[in-house]
Amino acid sequence: MLRLSLLSSTLKTNGIPLIRSFHHSIIYNQEAIIQQSQQQSQPIQIQAPSRTSASPANYKTPLEEYNHKIEQGKLRDDPYQRKIISNLSILHSKLLNYTPPELTQPNIQDLKPRFFEIKSFFTSFLSSKDKSQQDRELQESLSLNVEENEIKGIYLYGDVGCGKTMLMDLFYNTIPKHLPKKRIHFHQFMQHLHKRSHQLKQQYSNQNSTTTLGDVHNDIDVIPILANEIANDSTILCFDEFQVTDVADAMLLRRLLMLLLNPQHGVILFATSNRAPDDLYLNGIQRVSFIPCIQLIKLQTRIIYLNSPIDYRKIPKPLSSNYYHPKPGVKYLSAVNQTNCKKHVETWYNYFNNHEEDQPNDMTSLDLKVWGRTLTVPICSPPNVAQFTFDELCGNKLAAGDYLTLAQSFKSFIVTDIPYLSVNVRDEVRRFITFLDAVYDNHGNLAVTSVAPFKDLFVEPEDLKEGNFQLYMKKSKDQSLTKGDDSFANDELVLKHGFDKSIARKASMFVNDEEKFAFARALSRLSQMSTTEWIEAERD
């Protein structure tokens, strides 16, 4: 019997569908998800935020909040983090009397597409000039021409596990109440941004198909509208895990931040990242066109490196029993193990659904709407728990938006029948990583049944028997694994990020550095999500 207190958290149900407004799309309720595709876009309503300043006596400072959590035993005192908090306190004190600028709703002239940027971007591919000259000319055409903000935000970067997210959350909880704020994982932000952009273009297409816009309404520039919506709702915008890997994201983000981080919009950015600003979108397609965005970040934020020697991932914590796998020598598909799997799933389903063991669960299936498509949840008890087999969750061609919708719709997940994984199923591994990131970022819970512990799931294709639930015997298993691990002693994941050599070896199934890092981080997150601290954490 599980000796854990029942979860008391409930999903927020005050959200509205993304179709109405970008800034209300972060969390939305179950009814909104189901009805989302049937609703129509509404005209943009820009309302100015409250203009009253805060009283300093009414708010804790970041330092006071940090000391309070240390006294409660929720944090350990870290001198490196204390140095960062001094910068947080400086920003906090300036925000107490900060009044955001009045926003001007963009007119139709502001929404005309900026063809010169598109031309600059594409002509570089066709030009006969050498690449260095192309880059210089393109960067000059996109040169930074932004006034420096009176109040600088913060760009906090450092390695995995050093406490960046904790510091951002601590600051976020002390932001003066007169300032609208938003904290969101960067990947989720970009998903919402693309979706909202598409909806606005559809909206203006419907409204203006017979107006003076003529046939060019589909090319309308919606970035000014997006900037106003975000600035209106989020004077303080907090990004967790800022990274750019996609050319479409890079171009959209550059244009958006150029508007948001200028005095006319007055947005203050707080971002955490594993990379220094100059390393963002490194080796990306047409990176030169993204450099003005990097320059902007360096202009409008205080760049801080958190180099704490403490890796909080490796501090021992009490483990839960939410991950089940058979004992050595027991076959996963054996009758004995299948009985154990069934019992494990029933136990955790009851726990996640706040049910006693002797009470039946109200199980059902559910269809969610994601970008006009139907995503079926085969077994669930909304909004508490959803259950999938690994093949149902990762064997189908689901995208990041699908997993994000799931993570925002349910508090907990059960994934069954996770087989051995190899380079031959990289797409399935990528999808599982994307799913895991979405659940982690939304502070969800996870229970699984798998053929082996997560650290042993990733094997060579030639070692797999048919069905992927059994391995061929190896004659010199320990020697071969040790030799293979030693060859990754100088890998960047080991030297720079502090991961084990065995994890670096498994991550080598991916070619892209960002994917290797995401894989290694996923294994670290799975470990964190198996602790009683994570399982029992209070959730909004």
C-alpha cells in the first residue's frame, strides 16, 4: 500500500480557449479543449493594465523569500545562488515603482508584411557573393536600432541542475502585484505563438477578404498584434529554458522581441538557459539574421552566469515506486510479470485519481481537439489521470502540440509496456522525450511499466529479439559496456554538463547536439520525477 498523502491539487479551470487570446492560452480547462475547434476568433481587445504602483511594505524581496525557504528546509543555502539573488533584488526594487507604458493598438498600416526582410533572407541563398560578404550585408540590413530600457531584465544561464529555474520561480513569486506577469516554458511559448499567429491570419482573412486588403490578407504581418497582446498581459515575461533550434522560431522570435523589449512596449524579460546568449542558435540556418536578437538580449538584460558547483540533480532524495520493471531473470511478457504490471497500474491509477483501493474508478475515453485534429485518450479520468501504452503515445505521429495539450489537460499519466529502445526507433524516442518535457514543465506526475530501468532501456539493435521485450545474451557484457563508456569520457555532455559517460554513450544515437542534450536531460528528469518530493509536491 502506498504511504503517500493524496494529491490535493486541481487543474486550473479559469482559462479560456487559445482562439480568443494568446495570453489566456497557457492553461485552459477540459471543456475549452474539447470545444476549441468549434469556436470563432474574437476581435482583439487591448486593455491597459493597472497603472497603480506598489507599496514596498506589502511585498517580500527575493532575498527574504530565499531565507524563508531555507528556514522551512525547502532549500539549502548556496553562496553562489545568494550572489544571483542580489541581482534579483535590484530588479525587484526597480519594479516596485515601475509603470508600464500605454499601449497603442496597431493600425492596418502596421500589419502590412515587411517584404524587405523576406527579400534579404532569401536573396542570400541566390547571391553570387561570398558568404562572409552576404552575412555582413544581411546583418547591416537587420542592424539593431532599439533604445535601451531604463530597467534591465535578467538572462540567467548555467548548467543543468544548478538551480536556475528555482531562482526564477522565487523571483516570479515576489513580483509586485500591480504588474501583470507570465511564466512559461520557452518551448510552450513558441507553440502558442505559432498557433496564435495562424489564428490571427485566419481571423483577418475572414474579416478583410472583401476589403481594401484585397488578395494579400493571407500575408498580413500579425507580429504587432501578438506583441500588444503579450505586452498587455505580461509586463514581466519569464522564459524557462530559452533555446532556439528552428529557423522559423528564430525569425519569428527576433521580430517579436524587437517589439516587446523596446520602451514602447515596456516588457521586462527574465530568461533561464543552458547556453550563453552568444551560443544561441549556434550553427543554425541563416544564423546571421538572428544575431540582432542576441544583441537585443544583451542590451536589454543583465547577463548572469550561475556557476554553482552543486549539482542538485545528484543530491539523494527518497524514491517512490512509480516506475515498475521486472526483476532480473523475469521475462516481461510472462504471466507472473503481467499480473504484477496490472497491479502496479491499478495502484497508481487509484492514487492519481484520489480513489481508495476498494472504490471503482470512473474510467472513460476522451477526444481532444488539437489544431483541428482529434487526439484520442484511450483511458482516463479527467482531469486527474490519463493512461496510454507506449505504442499509443509514441508509435503514432504525434507532435509537440499534442503532448502539450495532454500535459495541460491531465495532472498525471500512466504509460505501460515500454520496450527496449534502439537507434532504429529514434522517432519514438524523440516523441517520448517531447512528451516527458511537456509533463515535467507542467509539473505533472508519471507512472510506468517498462521492460527494464530507464538507464538500461537503450540498447544496440543487434541485441534485440523480436518484439523488443527481450535481449540476446551477451558473453562479455560488463567489459563491452565499460569499454564503450570510456570512449565518451571527453564528450561535451560529460565535461560541460556533468552527465555520466553511460548517458553520453546512449545519447550518441542522435546526431544533433541539442537532441543529445535533450535525451540526457530527459533521463535526469525521469530520476527527479520518481522522488517522493516530486510526487507529493503541491500543485496549483
